[in-house]
Amino acid sequence: MKNVLSLAAILALSVPLYAQKGSAHINIFGGGSTPIGLYGTTDFIRADYADALYPFEGGGAFGGFNFGLSGSYFFHKNIGVSLDWNYSMHDLWFTPRADGIEDFWGPELVSYTNVYEEWVHNTITAGAVVAIPLMDDRLVIDARAQVGLNTYSVPIIEDIIDLTGGASDYYISGGEVYTAFATNFGLGARYYFGNFGVGFNLSAITAFTAGNDTFVENIYDDGLVEEVTTSFYANNYDVSMINYVAMLSYRLGGK
């Protein structure tokens, strides 16, 4: 029993001594975000519901911004664990289909109004980080591989079409919120002035969203009869984005 207690005491004392050899990094970052793959095109959901009842195409995204927080702890000079939170927002890529609103409705069309929201993503990932310290530890280059969850909201799209004779055609789609498995691979560099530093980070996030359903609701009102048609479609593609951000960093421990 005495030997067990002695071993426990040695381990308890050695843990904080060993931890002092490591360092922790806390970062805040912000910058741009670019959708890639089919997520960055109007083909993202077109094939699923662009038919005679819905003369539009879209669903993908373009442009946008990203900001968030990240942290890492190095239990070895070159190896550690990391945690990232990313908030990304992308503009909706939405256009009339090739046949167009005017061609679809012809002389019946009086006016067309489109109102839409943006894609919004919250991504939390954790994993391993490998760092290469240079210039007496003032410059740190690191690479990360993480997995986690992405929660995203499908943009609400509203189309208001006024027709001759007081009739109207109204479309609404989106609004769902889903959670999907996500990966995050990143490469960054930070330069420290003492404990404070500045840096740049490039990351590729993929959310495996395929199979999540959304809907299109069509309300046609000619002043006498209101006809409502609802159709569901499956998003058969995953969401991918590249984030490129500047960051402020604070280092605890280490040099």
C-alpha cells in the first residue's frame, strides 16, 4: 500500500511538471470564405426540383465571411490537440432558370420580387495539430486535422409574382436547420512578439449534408381559388468551403 501511495504521489507531482513544458495558444480570427464544388454553383439543388412548377435554379452559394475562435495545447514541442469554432455565412446563388421568369409567364407577368436569406454555418471541430517552431519559437507553422459537427440553416427563398387580373403566384422554400458530420483541415502561421502574436490561417471545411430534405411551397391565387402545392426534395450534395483568415493569438507557456 505504501508503494502504491508513493507511486501516486510521484505521478501527481510529475503531471504539472510535465505540463509546464507545454504551451497553449488561444486565437481569434476573421476573414473571407469561399464555397467550393457544387455548393458554389447554381447546380447545387437545381436537378432536384427545377421543373415546370418552379422556373428557377439555385441553392448554392458565393462569397461570404468567416470568423471564430480556436485553441490548442501542445504536450510536446511539435504535437498537440486543437479545438476550432467557425461561423460562416454565404450569399445565396439564386437566378431565374434558363427559360426565365418572363418566358415562363409571358404577357401575364406584371412584376417579380425575390427575397432571400443567406446560408449560415456553425462548425465545431477538434483533433490533432502538428507545429514547427522557427526563429527561436517566435514563428510557429502548424497543420491541423479535425472532425466534428456542422449546424447549418437552409436559406429561406421567397418569390412573389404578380400577374394580370389581380392573380399572384408565391413560392417559398428553405428554412430548415440541420446538423451534419464535418471535417476541418487547416494550415496556419503565427509570429509572436512575446506572448502576443499575429498570423494567417487557411482551412478547408466539409459538411456531409447529403440526404437532408427541404421543400418548395407554391401558392397560386387567382382571386377566386387559392391553390397550394408543396414538394420536397433531397439535397444530394455535400457542402465544402475554403476559409482564409487573419488572426490574433495569445500564447501561454513556452517562449
